[in-house]
Amino acid sequence: MSSTNVDGRRARGQATRELILRAARTAIAEDGYAGTTTRAVAERAGVRLSLVHYHFGGKQQLLRALLEHENERLLERQRALYAGPESLAEKWLRACDYLVEDLRSGYVRVLWELWAIGLAEPDLAAHWREAISSWLGLLEGVTVDWAAEQDLELPMSPRAVTALVASAFLGAEALILAGIDEKTAPNLEALRSCAKLIERLETVDGPARVPS
């Protein structure tokens, strides 16, 4: 078999794998864990059920692959965001926009559905923790670099700052998914307001500033 034929088969296989992952993502977002079967995913993807099992094995392996796929996509987006030339305050606001986008697209529900599954599935829970840990590591690096650039003495460790940031975003996601509207608990307003605090720190002169 020629290398051209081999490469063609690999490309078709990768395209099929991506198609199945997109179908699984839609199924989780719209039907939840209970409604997401390998057969339902195959029907959404327009492929034979055997292809789902060929590429992923069973349902749990498919969901684990979905979590890894989505996490890497979002981490790349976060890396690109924080590598940009904008101020941290501007990047924070864009992160808030991403949250709104992810709520609308169904990604946030996908993440929390997988977390809920992980409560009873240790292997999937381990992958969920790994995904969150990757995000936390990225945020901690951003915090360290920003404090150094601003010559800012943080009132707590960068890891503690990261924990607060992550809790704020994840907590907002949980409340919004639970149906708590913005009028009852203005989560998005609160998150966006934090950009003003960051902007104040970025515009105040003087070394080793400590927020009051």
C-alpha cells in the first residue's frame, strides 16, 4: 500500500473521529448523560455504530476522549488570550465574554455533566481533575508573571489568587446552570466588575503595591 493511501486513510479516520466527538458534545449538551448512548452519538454523527466503538471503545472511553478534546481546545484559547498584548483587565473582560459564549454553546453544561458522571466514575473524575488542574496551572503562571510585571506585592500566594479566580468562574457556572438568573445573583456583573479592580492596580504607580 502506498504512503498516499495510508495518509488518506489516516485523514479519513481522523475526520470520522472529529465528527463523532462533535456529535457526542452535542448529545451531552442537549440530552445529558442519560440520553447520550453510543448509538445516539452514531446517529447524530451519521456513521455506523461500529465506527464509534472502533475509534473509542465504549461510552466511558468516548466521554473521556471528549473531555480531553474540549479541554485542550479551551486551553489553547486561554493560552492565546493571555499571550496577547492587551492589559490583564482587558483579558479578564474577554474571559467573561468566553464564559457567556461557553454557556450559550453548551460547553459549560458538557463540563458539568462530565463532572457529575465523575462522582460515580473514578476514572472520568481523574480526567476532569486533570483538566481543571491544567487550567489552574495556566492561571497561576499568568498571576505570577503579571505581579512581576506590575512590581506588585500580592496579599496572598499566586496559587491562592488562582483558587479564588477559579472558584468565582466555576461558582458562576454552577449557579447559572441551576437556573439562578442574573437579577437574583448578578454573577456576570460581579465577574466583569473585577476588571475595574485589576485596571486600578495596573494604573497605580509605585513599587510593591499592596491592595487596600
